[in-house]
Amino acid sequence: MLSNIGGTYKSEIYNIQDNQAVVRFVNNVLSDMDPLLSSRQLTELNNVLQIAIKNYSISSDKEIYEEIDYNEVNTQLLTQFLEDKRLAGLSERTLTQYHDVIRYVFNFLEKGANEVTPEDVRFFFEYCIDERKNALSTVDNYRRYLNSFYNYCVANGLLYKNPILKIDRIKQVKKIRQPFSVTEIIYLREAIDNLRDKAIFELLLSSGMRVGELVLLNHADVDFNNRTVIVHGKGNKEREVFFNELAKVSMLRYLESRKDTNPALFVAHNSPHNRLGISGVETQLRNIGQRVGVRVHPHKFRRHFATALVKKGVHIEQVQKLLGHAEIETTKMYIVTDEDEIAYNHKRYVN
């Protein structure tokens, strides 16, 4: 277990004797805590440090300080953080995103996690926007990943400050993401040329499940009589989802056509007919959309599902449960309101 970078771990670099080193050490701590504490609290902290430090000796030996390999420290912190997230049920795909983003930031800044300042983070974000031409939504995701990492480290006593706290959410121009139109659904259905893809299309459209949930299903999991299936969502939480008669017929026809023995509900066309993965489903859906000029993304099925239910009078809290969202605010992001439609249609037809 890694010790506190701002406390126990850092104290190992100080060798006690030099009175000037003591002063610098205390001043550094007070300076780091200044944004987080009031003047009175800083005074109390100073008193506590002055009393506690009498039991130690401190030296400003730079050679000892420089012996610390901050790449190694960053790696240990990141490993602990990811393991905690894994235990919380995050997918390996999400864990990889966390790892890649956080590791990239530290490599770019060439600093230990405990040395990163709000100014460093702002500089990195400006670089992403100006040089890398990242979308604002992408950069805000970086902010969220970093904030989650630092919150974990602070909460577990591994670091004593979170430099992301002073970084505001990176706002972007709201884009109205429309569900499928009736015409688009007709075109897409006509463009599907095999039983498997038709079954996938109808199941996603009528159930609102995530693609990540769909690819984990086995055909034994599906209750065709009641048109229900238990899926494992984010955080490995189970929930029951429902599908319509068209999806039922499509899946049964697809299963009847298969000759393989794989228990997976959806498999690759070619031998050895392995379970279809997320990227495989996304590629097939994108290809279907390209044939008829319709932009298709798996989340668009969930948006269509949520919007259709709300328009038919289903309460948003029930939609939240069907989508498997922990927060209702997330569900609201999936629903296109009448005001959004008015603005969208005005831009589309009037402008």
C-alpha cells in the first residue's frame, strides 16, 4: 500500500537537522493547504506542525529528493485507483480509457501526481483543444477522469489535494441529437440483408439495452414467452428488459437458421462462429446506415427508445429503470423534448 505522498511518503525524503529545511518544509505544507483552509485553520495547522516536527530531523538534501521515481509513484497510484474501479464493476473498456487518459496527462506534464497544479491542468486542456483539436466533450471527459482519480487518492489518504477542484466543467454548444425518424427506420430495415443483423436491430430498437449488454446475452437467457431478458448493466447490476413481437420473431428466425453450438445469442457469421463483440455490432450497424445515408450509433437506439416512451406517456422514472441509469439526470439527456424538436425543425426547414 502506497503511503501518503503529501505526508508519510514525502517525510522520508527529509533528514532532520537543518533548521532552514524545517522552515521550508512547514512553509511548503502551508502553501499547498492555503487554497483549502481558512486563515485560522492555517494558523492551527502551523502550530500542530511546529509541535509534531520536534520529533523528527529534516534536511534539504536534494539528492535524496531526486531519488524518488515519480513515474513509479504515478504507476502505483493509478494501479490502486483502477483496481478500486474494477471492484466497483467498471468494464475493462472503461478502465482502459481511464488508464490511457491519466497516464497520458502525467507523461505530458512530466510530473508526479502530487506536483500537478491547476495551472498544469489548464495548460494541458488548452493543448488538447488548440493543438490536438479535441472536441470540448472529449476534453471534459479528460477532466472527469482526472477528477475521479484525484478524488480517490485524496479520500484514501494517498494525496492531500485535488488540482481539478478549481477547474470548471468544460461547456460546449448543445447539439440536438435526434432519435430515428419513422422514415429512417423504414430505410434501415430495408437495408438489412441478413437475419442476425435484423434481430440485433429490432432488439436494440424495442428494448433500449446497451450494446455491451446485448453481446453478453446467451440465447438461453431470453424468455420468448414473456418477451423479457435479464441483462447485466454497468456495475454488474442486473435488470429486466422487454422487447416487442417483431424482435421476438426476428430472433427466433435467426436462431433457427444457425448451425453452430455456441450458446451466445449473437455470433460471427464465419467459423468458428465466436460471440459477437461490441465493435462487431457497431461496425455492422454503421455499415447498414451508410447504405441508406443514415447516421447510426448504438446510443441512438437508446435515445429513440427513451423518447418514444416519454411521448407515449410513460413516466421518466420508469424510463430510467428500463435504461438502467443510476441518475435520472442521465435519462433526461437521452430524451428529445418538444422544445428541442421545435428548434431542430426550425433550423432544418426554415433556415
